[in-house]
Amino acid sequence: MPSIDILLAFMLTTAVFAFIPGPAMLYVAARTLAADRRAGLMATLGIHIGCYVHVIAAAAGLSILFHLVPTLYLAVKLAGAAYLIFLGIRMFRASRQAAGNTVPAFEKKSAAQAFAESILVEVLNPKTAIFFLAFLPQFVDAGASFPVWLQFLILGTVVNLMFSFADVICVLAAGLVTKRLARISSLQRNLQRAGGAVLVGLGLHVAFQRS
């Protein structure tokens, strides 16, 4: 493995990236607002698991495909953006259907849905693959006793765990707000609409953001 100095620099840099508010934090916060803290935590777990696809791809060198084939990168990015917008619109529709219910139908199954959908959201995020491809090689030592692919897996796992830890903190903070406000049915529906708006906004941001 790399030297202690390099590993310390790696941990510090990863922590800085992890705790800077970004799309993942907004996403899990939106899932928390739209349902509850459990849904937000399950969304975080889904993103965490989905991220391992990119870690493995980086270790195998597959992420280079996004550099070599820009059309593939664009297709995956637009698919991910469309999926986020679809989820946001569905939250809006669920908030209207919940108008006459004590417990919204969306909320009843939101945790399981949040987990499954978040895996796909992360897998369809090519920027994660590009991040690993750009970030991890700076801390990989080709002359170390561990093979390069194993260093990619280890460092990628550390990055994923730290980012997920930051997302959990974001969910807990959003959960405190949701718990206080969700007792009033009208506010509960507005929280769902707010979560849907965030997801639609994220989808549009991803779609129109320059690569």
C-alpha cells in the first residue's frame, strides 16, 4: 500500500469531498422529506451499494470507457437524469393521492422502494465513475506489494464508506425536521412535494450540466 503520508492525505482529501454538500446529500435528504428517516437511510444504503459498481469498474479499468466513448457517457447520464425526474414526478402524484389518507400509500412502501431505486440512481451516475477514475490513481502506488486493482478496491471502499457516513448525517438532520412537521397532514404532503421538487431539480441539473 502507499506510504502513511499518502494515506493521510488520501483520508483528509476524501473527508473534504465527503462533507461538501452535493447531489447525493440532496438526494437522500429529498427521500427523507418525502417519506421519513428510515426511507432516507435506506436510500443511503442503496447509494452505498450502487457505488460499489463504480469501485469495481475503476479497479477493472472499465471507467476509462466513459473517457474513450463520450456517447456512452452521455447516454448513461441522460438515463440517470430521466430516472431522477421520473421519481420526483411520482412523488408529486403520490402527495396528491395522499390527500384523503392518514398514511400516504407512497410512505407505506417508501423504504423498500428508496433502497431499490437508489441503487439504480447511483449505477446510472457516470460522474461517480469519472470521480473514481480521476481521484483514486493519485493515491495508488504501482510499486507497492498490493496489486493495483486491489489498491483501487480498498481505497474505493474507504471513499464509499466516508461518503455514506456524511449522507447518514444529512438524513438524520433532515429526519429531525420531518419528524417535527410531518404530524400535520398538509405539511406532510408539502414535504413530499418538496422532496419531489428536489429530485426533479437534480435530474434537470444532471441533464443540462456540462460533462
